[in-house]
Amino acid sequence: MKNKFIITITDLEGTKQYTLDKLIKKLLIWLVLLVAVTIGGSFMLAQYLSETIIELNQQKVDLLKTQQELLTQKRKLLKEKRFLTKLNLELLGKQQELSIINQQLKESIKEQHQALASVNEKLKEVEKILGLEAGDTPPLSQRLEKIEKSFDFKKITSLTPQEKKLLLRSVPTGKPIVYRRVSAPFGYRMHPIYGKKMFHFGVDLVARKGTKIYAPADGVVYFAGVKNGYGNFILLDHPFGFSTAYGHLQKIVVERGEFVEKGQLIGYVGNSGRSTGPHLHYEVRYLSYWLNPLKFIHWKKDPFESMKEIPRVDWQDLLRLLRKRYYVALQKK
């Protein structure tokens, strides 16, 4: 029993002896087992944690990718939202414009009905003066077609200087303003504001703001004030069924019911109403028709040449009546 320690333990059940080297062996065995288990568990735990970290990193990458996709979709949706908002505002604007145009058309139709009724009355009076047969009268369109077909200048071959002077004072001839150019002709054109093809009932004469506007013939002021898209607007009634209109004025210097003479100042060029720049919108009307104002602006020295270019007017009867008035005036003198 050399180099060995014996431990004796006595209790109620008896005495027990333990050799120290056996105890150490058992402790070492248990210690080795514990270390082995710890190392194995640590290895397994490390492997599990490593796999978990890899999985979490992959999930993180997937989440970042999903986040990027969502951000891209968000930007796309915001862009579509802005587009739809802009489109909605444009549609609202178009709706308002269409409402205004609709109202203007209603007012224009109403005015045309009133003007047509007035023209028919005036035409009946003219027919009485000319000595035409009374009774049932055909529609205005048929009478105008008849005028166009039956017009013969050979029946009136010449005019005296006095008759020409009276004609030029009665019919709206010559330039109402000194203008630079014609920016929009008579007839169909692309509207500068609405961006679509629309009929232009007059000509746009470009001039500086404040340019003087003169009456192209004797007449009476039928309207002077603000009118829808025309802005400041004048309508003159002239003899023989003619009338002229002036839109987008800066200032009006005549009043409704006032008589004006050819060459009299009636207003100034402006940019009021629906206008894209200073100019005069100028119209020439005959009964219920709009005529090309340039035919009257560029009136020729030989009036018959200009008359031939405007067949809708009954120039033959107009000249007869004009000559009759001239000789009546001579007899009164």
C-alpha cells in the first residue's frame, strides 16, 4: 500500500474504506467526459449558430431586395399619381373650357336667331324700297342663292365719282387700322389656345397695343362693351345690311346708339379677352353671313372688280338703290 492513501469513513451502517487513486481515476474519467461533452456541444452549437447566421444573412439580403422593389414600386406609383393628378387638372380645365364654349354657342345661336329675324325685317323693308313684289317671301338662303346666280354687272356699267364716294361711305372698305401683318386668316385654322381646328370668323391684324381703330363706313354702334372671349368688343351696323365687329380692344371710345362716320376713331388695339398678343380681331358680316374681311380691306379702285369677288352680296340692287338715293338727293338740292 505504498504511495497510496486510504480514506476510512465510519457511519451507523458501518465502516467503508476508499483508496485515493481510484477516486482520482473516476474524477478524471468524469472530467474527461465532461470536457468531451462540452467540446462536442460547443461545436454543435457553433455549427448551429453559423448556419443560423448564414440563414439570417440570406433573409436580410432578401428583405433588402424586397425593400428595393417596394421603393421602386412606390416611386412608380408616385409618378403615376402625379400624372393622374395632372391629367385630372387638365380634364377639369377642358371641362371648364367646354362649358364656356357651350355657353358661348348657346348665346351665339340666340344672337343669330335674333339677328336673322332682324335681317328678315330689314330685307323686307329693302325689298319694299326697291319695289319688289310683296306677298309670300322665300327663305333667306334661297334669296341669296338667287342673288348669286342672277347678278349681272353689265346692267350697271359705271359709277360716277359721287356714286363711288357714297358707296365707299356706306360699305365697310379699306383698313380699319394700320397693321403689321395678318396672323390668322378668315376660315378654318388651328386655334392657338384650344389647340384644335376651328372656324375663324374674321382676320387677326397684328399691331402695337394702343393703335387707333377707325370706322370703315358710316354706321351706328350696335354694341360697345365686354363680350365673352372677344374682351372689349364693338359691333357697328352699316347701311345695306353690312356690319363690322372688333375684338380684343384696349379701350372703347364710342357708346351704344352713337352714329359714326367713315374714318372716325372708335377704339384702340389691345389684348383683352382670350388673346395671345396685341391684335385686332376684325369681322365683316352681311345679313346672316360672315364674309372675308380681306376682300374689303383690299378694296380695288375699280369697285366692280372687288364686288365680283364677293358674290353673296346683291350688289346689283344695292347699286340701284344707291343711285336712286343719289339722284333723290340731287333733286332736293
